[in-house]
Amino acid sequence: MSTMVLDREAMQEKIVSLTSAFQTASTREAASNAEIERRVNKFLDAINNRKQYLRETADNLSALFPKLSELSWCRGAEADAEAMEWIGKIVDLMDKMAAKMIRRYAETNAIFHKKGIDKTELRRYKEVADTMKEMAVDLHNRFYVFPQDAEMQDLISQFADL
Amino acid sequence: MTLYCTEEFKREFERLEKSSSYAGIGAVLVKTYCGATFDEARSGDLLNDLVTAFFVKKRLEGRGGFRFYVLAVIKDESIYLTFVHPKTGRHGADNITKAKHHELLKEVLRLRKQGGIMYELKPVASDSQKVEFLLRQAAPVITTA
């Protein structure tokens, strides 16, 4: 077994050097941890912001559905050129909004899927987009397609006997 | 208000009811239509203004989200459920076609003018989530000139 003669000066140097190394490592670790935490928080903020956008958009647009449904009950609008122009504009807006939402859904879905993020808000956003698109089709048919459809007009005249 | 349905509606409804993906469709139907007034039952999106009747789409929630297609005859306040589909899942669809529109309207016209098989719907007394289909033979509705 080898023995070492205690050299106080050399030992002190080693201790100072080791202490300094630990301090440097500790400082670096804290800085690195702070940087990771900063990046994680930034990422989580971005996700939360995106989810809030999805939630608010879905809420705001679905609140319009009852009014859009009322529009379908405007009887006799087909005979009013100005009313038909306004309805056409609304249907166009609905189509464009639905298309934009579906694109946004596709982009966000890819990100959420890759990162394993919960998709509850995203699913509701997609449902609202689909309903918007569906209502646009129904309104378009109601005011622009069926009034020109000979078979539908014939059915309406048959219903007159009821 | 009397609640009827066509054979096709009954067939589609029963097909969906069997699937666990569309559990609760019975409860949705009972809650929306059984005990409803005529005005409540004919509410929804007006698809076709038939003057003497309304053809309406009712969007209802529930697993999958359902679409009920309803013909409401004003004169005698009869409600005919003509078709149903979910929005999502195996039996899901975005919408019905123009041809399907015509077909559904023609079926109710046929029942009212020529008679035929239809069903009256009533909730099952012992189960508020289920509906029973009572077979009825539709008699032609005679209209006076």
C-alpha cells in the first residue's frame, strides 16, 4: 500500500481547484436549466395561445349559427334582389371562413400530433368549421339551387294540394 | 302534434342505435321530439319552403352529432321524421344529396296522397331514452277543392 506524505500546500491547491470546478459546473448547470426552462415556457405559451385562439374562434363562430339558421326562414327572399345579394355575400363569407379554418386545422393538427399535445380544443374547432361549411351549402341550395330546380318546383306544386 | 316517421327513417335509426359509436341517439330523439309542440318540432334550418309544409334539418349533438330531416305539414301539424345520419364516424356523412332531398319529399307525398306504411313514434314508458315505433297504415289525405 502506498502512502502519501501530506503536503498541505498541494492539497489546498487541489481543493481550491476542485471547488472552483464545481462552482463553474454548478453555475453552468443553473444557466442551462434556466435556458431550458425559458424555452419550455416559451413553447408552452405558444401552445396555450394557439389553444386559446382555437377556443375563442370556435365560441365566436358557433354563436352565429342560430342567426344563420334564422336566415334560412326568410320566406319570399327569392323575390327580393337586394336580399338575395346580401344572402349571397353571407354565404360567400361562410365558405371562405370554413376553408380558412380547415386549413388552419390541418396545420395545427400536424403540430399537435407531432408534439403529442391534447387536441380537445382543436377537435371542437374542426366541428365548428364543418358546421359552417355545411350551413353554407344548405343556404346556397335553399336560395339559389332549389328555386331553379324543376323537379323541386314540381314537388312544391304537389305539396300545395296537401 | 303527431310524430311519424317513414320506413327509411326507422331503418336508419335502428342501424345507428345498434352501434356503440352512436349511443344515445334514442335519448336525443326522445328529448327533441317526444312531447314537443309543432313549432318546437319543426325548428331547425329550413331546407325547402314547400308553402303548405316545411322541410327542415335539425342539427343535434350527441356522440357523432346527428342530423334529422323533418317534414312538418302545417294543416294538421304532423311531423314526419324522414331521415337521419351522423356527421362523423363509420356511418357519418357531410350532407344529403339533391337527389336524396327529392326522394325524401316524394316519400311523404306518396304516404299522404296514396297511403302506405309509416310509424307513429312514442317514448317507451319504462325508459326515457328509448322510442317505440307503432305501425300505422297511412290513409290518403283527402283535400277538398
